[in-house]
Amino acid sequence: MAEEKQEVALAALEMELAFQGDALQALDRAYGEQQQALLELRKQVSLLAARLRSLDERVPADEGEEAPPPHY
């Protein structure tokens, strides 16, 4: 009887270990996908920052307030 309980407990532990292994693999895949997405987002932010600097260089600097419009 005690040996049967040990076998049942061992089977339960093996099943739990298998589920934990599957969960760990799923988490590892998700982590890898998130790392790839993060790298892509960093590249995009870097490109957008460079583009913004380029556009900022082409816009003339503000030389003070504009002259008031002519009155009628």
C-alpha cells in the first residue's frame, strides 16, 4: 500500500515537472520574442530621432516675434 502511494506521488511529481518544463519553454519563447520586438523598437526610435534632428536642422531658427499684421 505504501509503495502504491509512493508511485502515485512520483507520477504526480513527474507530471508537474513536465508541465513546468512546458511552461518554462513557453516563457523562454515569449522572452525571446519580446527581446526581438524591443530591438526593433529601439531601432525605430533611433531612426525617428535622427530624422527629427535632420528636420530640425532644416527649419530656420526663430528670430523673435513676428511683426504685427497691418491694420486697416
